[in-house]
Amino acid sequence: MFRLWAKLVKDNRYVRDITIENDSATLNRTRKIFQALDDVCYEFDLSRPIWLESNIEEFKRHDKTRFHQDNFIETIDFDFLEIHVIEED
């Protein structure tokens, strides 16, 4: 089972959070992450964030990253979106 936890944070408080689960055996880890991020963006009504080099490095190291205003094309009304892989197959 693959699970990803996403949190919207504003003023050091969780505004919203969601856990996305995916138990598909046909998808690799990268595709599960991108699919989960798409599901999060759909649920939170957000545009898809842009992965910067710093996000990629942080995600490789810690299995989590934060998307700030620099990662979004449109203006956001929160401080950041954090995603964190909490369980993997």
C-alpha cells in the first residue's frame, strides 16, 4: 500500500489535509507520487505545482517536500503545500 499525506499550512496551522492511498501494482513509485499529487490538487482545487530542483532534492532525501508560492503559477492563499510519503509497498 502506498500512502501520501498532503497538508495546506497557513500561519503555522493546518488549514486542510488529506491522505491519498494507491495500491496499484502496475504503477511505479514515481507515477504513484504524481498521481497522488494530482488527486491532492483536484481535492484542494489547486493548480499543479512545479517541481523545482530544491523540491526534488528534498524529496529524495526525506520523502517529503514543500511547495511555496514560487512553485505555483497562480497566487495561493496559504503559506505552503507539504507532501509526505508515509507508507510504501
